[in-house]
Amino acid sequence: MKEYIQAVVTILALINPLVCMEIFTDCVSGIPPEQKVKEALKALTATGAVLFASAFFGMAVLKNLGISMAAFSCAGGGILAWIGANMLTPDRNAPSAIATRDSKDISLSPLILFAASPGTITAVITIAATHNRHDMPVTAVAGVAVALVVLAAALLSAAKFSKVENKKSGMREIISSYMGVLIIAMGIQFILSGINEFSK
């Protein structure tokens, strides 16, 4: 159970649904609520496809490249610790979607690139490599599934209740900072797990 909680917390912290809500609101401002719901489902589908593919096929890619699970656990843990440290600095957590407003076509790229960022993909593969059972990334898949449910609730809430103007929230920065600390701790845990695997 501890491994599942660790996976959910890590992936959820990296996806950061609060920030995703703000990016989504900015991307879909000015369109009807019904269309916003459709766009939210599109973003969820794209994000889920990337993260589930990382969970199922990430380890196979590593094996084909000759990279050991212990080595990737150390490298992935280092990247996660670095990402967590960056999250402690305000105004670095969310890419701006303002540039997409000049176009009449809605672009969800800022949201998808944030939710399914290289850091999130690295975390999913690292969890799959560290906690795999019987060559099945059950822990990583469970973590992704739970995180997507939370993200779905956040985006659908934003689709139905969001306003046109989107102000930055101090609470968002506080929560992001706490998530950053959690990610640093998870990264260090993965590094120690990799080192322990090397020493066997």
C-alpha cells in the first residue's frame, strides 16, 4: 500500500491539478461551457495516453537501450529532486497559455505539455522501474489512474464554473511549494533505492 500512495502522491504533485485548472481556464476562455467540457475530455485523453504509454512501454525502451533499472532509478530520482527544487520558486510552475488567445482555434498544448511533462513521464517510468511486479507496472498504472481521476475532477470543475479572468492564487503557490518538497523527498527515495540495488 505504501508504494501505491507514493506513486499517487508523486504523479499527482507533478501533474499539479490546481495549476492545470488555471492553464485550462486560460486556454478555453470565451467559449460555451459545453465546449469547455469537450476540450477538458480531449486534454484528459491526450494526457492519459502519454502517461499510460510511459508506464507500459517505458521499461521496455530502457531495456532495449541497455539501461538498468537501478541506473534509471538514480537518474530519474535526481531529475525529480531537481524539479521539486524548482517548484519551490514562485512563478515557475505553469507555462503561459496567453499566447494562444490570438488564435481563434483553441490550443490545449500548454495544458498537455504541463500535465504530461518530461518530469511526469520520468516519474512514471521511474515508479514502473522501481515498483514493478511480475514485469507489470501495476503501481505506476494505479498512480496514473488515480492522478487522472483527480485531474478530471479539476478540469471539469473549471469547465463548468470557471470565469473568464484568471487571477493568480497565493494558495496555489503554497500548495505547489509543499508538492515540491514531496517530490524532492520522492526523488531522494528513488536515488537511495537505485543505490541499494547497485550494492546488492
